[in-house]
Amino acid sequence: MRTFHLHLISDSTGETVSTVARAALAQFDGIDVVEHNWSLVRSRSQIEKLLAAIQEYRGIVLYTLVKPELEEVLQKHCRAISVPCVPVLEPVMGALSGFLTRAVQHRPGGQHELDEEYFQRIEAMQFVLGHDDGQSLHDIESADVILTGVSRTSKTPTCFYLANRGLKAANVPFIMSQPFPAEVLSAEKSLVVSLMTSPERLVQVRRNRLRQMNEPGLESYVNLESVRDELNEARHFFASRNWPIIDVTRRSIEETAAAVLALYRNRALAESP
């Protein structure tokens, strides 16, 4: 396995450059990455400090610096020691600037300003916390999205991911042979989405969960035939309500959330005048 150093430099929180780096690294096998994270880099003295680290631990440099004077110092030093130095936002900002015929503002951390969208995400997060696992059914009709499914189908983490996109998301478990909450059935303004998975995968996830919680027993919870019956009953119920079904067996949380977002946007477009 090959090991290399990766320097991630940002004048803000470093979220953007880290996300880009991880997305790119996922396409390569057999590598071991040593990450050096440098966030809130906004002064010449900070740049000079991290340059010493780059000199000692040579590797690829990815950065999101919008101040030209800091970018120039970083690029000059990396060229001098023959280290790749990549501005991950520059192609996008250049394209936008040309298309919009407007100059780049060079404002560090501009995407994290406390605007209306920021407070919308905070409100959505609070909504998820108050409506997790079937809580607060009395006002669930105010949810943008309601996720349902049997236990351990990634409903909660998907809701949090959706909240980070500004959607009020709630999750309500489907429990075999129990009446489904009437409040959800009557929530006509909310998009209800059903999450399904394969019986084998669900048994594996549930066994791991029980092991972590040190809770033996609950044989039917991890019995393959019982789980298969549970999923069949859930699928028939979801189909009878014409709720969209997403198979999460081979999906990451991000991929599941993206599919839900697509359904939500398509619904909004269909309902728009």
C-alpha cells in the first residue's frame, strides 16, 4: 500500500476542500493518506507556518484560498519545491465570473455567513431531533419529508442529512402487525418515502447493533425468515399507499438522501403552477 501526504488548506472551515478530497480519493484503491488539515488560514504568518510543514512532508496540496496575495505565496513556494498545488474552487469561480460578467469578491468563508438559509438548516435540525422515531406525531404534517421503513433502514441519519439541506424531515418506523400512525396517513402536504433493504443485509445490520448494545435474545429481530416476512408486509403496505420506495441495500446515506431530494424536487415541480 502506497502512503502519501495530503495538505488541505482553507481560509474557512475546510469543509469544502475536505469533501472534494474525499470524493476524489474514493476513486483510488491501495493508498494510505496522511492528511494535514489547515483551516482558517487568513494571514501571511499562517501561510509561512504551513509552508514549513509542506517542505517537511511533501505531498499534494489542495486549497480554497480566495485572497490572491496568500494564494500567490502558496503557489510560488510549491513550484519551488515541485509539489502539486491545486485550487479546487478556481475553475468554478472563473466559469461563474465569466458567465455572470461579474468580478469575484474574494470573501473568505462567504458560504458560511449567517443568512436565511443557515437559520433554515438550524430549524430543520431541531425538527429532526423532535420528530425522530415516531415522536411528536401531533404536528408531523408540517414535515417536508417523512421517512418510513422497518427498524435499521437508515431513517435517522438520512433525516439529518436532509436537514442539512434545509428540509424538515421526520421518520416513523413501520412495525409489523401494528396499526400505522393515522397522523402520517393524513399528512397530505408531506412527501412520504419508504426505505427498504434486503433481508440478508438487514439481519447483518441488526446483529451488529445488538452486539454493540450487548443485548442477547430478540431472536425474531434477527431471524432471516421473520425479517423476510417483516419486509414483505412493509413493502405491500407501502405499495398500497403509492408511496415511493427506495432500496437502501447498496446505497450510502448520501446516496439515499440524494434520491429523496430528487423525489421532493420532482414533486414540487409537478405541483407548481
